[in-house]
Amino acid sequence: LTNGAASSAVTSQRNPTSAQLEITSNPSGGEISVDGNFVGDTPSELAIPAGVHTITISKHGYKPWERKLTISSGKVTVAAELEQ
């Protein structure tokens, strides 16, 4: 068991500099920007580098939704509730 745990730890450390970011919004179809750069529409799943990022979701007729996230590794799920 110890060897199995060690090998899985090595596997997870293979690419520690990026994470999967899964972004959804209600309603869907919002434009996603990461650090001011357009990356796609909700829902989306993207690989982004580790660090602090500003995630903005905007949709016509709704207030922009913005959060500052510290991303390390693994999978991060963001669910934005857009307000009119």
C-alpha cells in the first residue's frame, strides 16, 4: 500500500503548475474572461496556470460577476449566479 500511495503522489505532482477550472453560470452563455482575456462562454472547462486570477463572467442584460481566485492544482469549480 505504501508504494501505491507514493506512486499516486508522484503522479499528482507531475504537473503542479496548472489546474482544471470548470465554470458554469446561471443563466448559461456568459462570456468568461480570465485576467481580462476572453476565454470562452459558460459552461466551460479550462486549464489555467497556478496563481491568483481574476475571473469575470459577463452577459448582456446582467451585472458582471467577478471573483479573484487563488488556483493551486486539481479541479476548481466556479458556479456564478448572474444578477439582472
